[in-house]
Amino acid sequence: MVRLEVGWYNMKLLWSILLAFVAFLLLPAATKASFTYSVTNIEQYDWLSDLYPYGTEIANEVRYWLGTKAGWTEKFYHKDSEVTKEDFGTSNIGYQGLDESDFHWHTGHGLWANYDIALSSYSPWNPWATVDSNDVRKKWDLENEWVVIQSCYVLGDPAWRDSLKYSHMIMGFSIVTYANSSFPETFFKYAIDYDWSIFDAFKKATILSFGSDVEAVIYVDSQDQLRDHLHGQGYVAPDEYPDDDLTFYYSWNCE
């Protein structure tokens, strides 16, 4: 009788260890699937020059690296006239666009006169078809951590930093840039394959992808968030709570 009890105990212990191991193996996949990203791509315009096919090529790279390779879940991919002001997280109620995903990448034209993002229907006769820094001021406070805006001029307006209520970082360009479809591939190679911090991967990718006529910009909500990695690739700093209204600015020529 004693031997039977000991054997049964050992069997229970073995099954417990086995089940715990299986749960451990399943955990990374479940965790990766809980990370989310979104993409907006405007490559066809009513009045501005088209960016086809480069916008689609860039979007496909982002979707491959985060969706296929890293196993993240796509919240939305909106293209051309599907892209609305609300996609950029301009509301704190109802649909909150990019603020419902951890990472967002936008490709499209920026406007040199006012540093706005141009929507597909923008023209001198429809100047309201834009997204400006005031539209998103203190709005990114839900799920989002990181935003890339691959557009000319937009981050030349320092007021875009005010979007970072609890979001961590906004990356982009302050003067002219280019629809280089190898840029996201280079960024994600360093961020995912090499586990570099987001800041370092973005800086490296801009230098390898563009020339000295391009100035890259990053606004970050706290200095600790400079050490952020993509989820699953290393350290991610906590949200800055409560928000202290301070951000940090970094820029460099891509040479």
C-alpha cells in the first residue's frame, strides 16, 4: 500500500512538471499574439504626387516583420482614402486608431508649410484634409508605445511631442525624406534580429537608408524609455505616470 501511494505521488509530480513545461512553451506564442501593430499607407493623392508603389512596399515590410516574423497581431491596415484623421488617435472615446495598438507605422506626404500629415484628399481647395499636432495633443494614452511617421517635415513641429501622454516615443523626420522601402526592413532587422533598442535601431536604419540631406527626429516621453526594445526583444520601460509634460528631443543628419 505504501509503495502504491509513493508511486502515485511520483506520477502526479511528473504530470505536474510536464504540464508546467507545456504551459511554458505555449506562453511566448500567446504573449507575442497579444502585441499589436497598425499601419497607415497613403500613396495615391488627389492633388499631391503619388508615392506608388513605395507606400505598399513599406507597408508590406512592416506587416511581414511584425506580423509574420515576430507574430504580433495586426489591429488595422488602412490605405489611401481609407486613412482617416481618426486613425491617428485623435479621439479619447470610441475608436482611437493607432492608440489601440502598441506600434504604428505611417507612410505618406507631410506638408512643409505647417508640418501636417496630408490625407489623400488634401489640396489647396481642401486644406482641412490633414492631421496636425493639435489633433493629437495629449491623446495617446491608451495602448500605444511607439509611432513612426515616414513623412517629410512633420516632426519639424515640436508640438508633435505633446501627443505623448502615456505613449513612449514618436520617430520621424523634420525636413525632406524619401519613400525608401528598404528603411523598415533595416530598422526591424536591428530591432528584431539583433535585439537593439528601438532608438538605436531607428538611428542606425536612418543612417544606412538616407543621406545627409535628411534629418531624423525622435521625441521620447522619459529618458528611461530610450532603452525600450520591441516587445519580446528586451527591456520595455513603464509608461510615465503621472505624465509630467516633459519630453526629450533627439535629432541627427543621416550621414
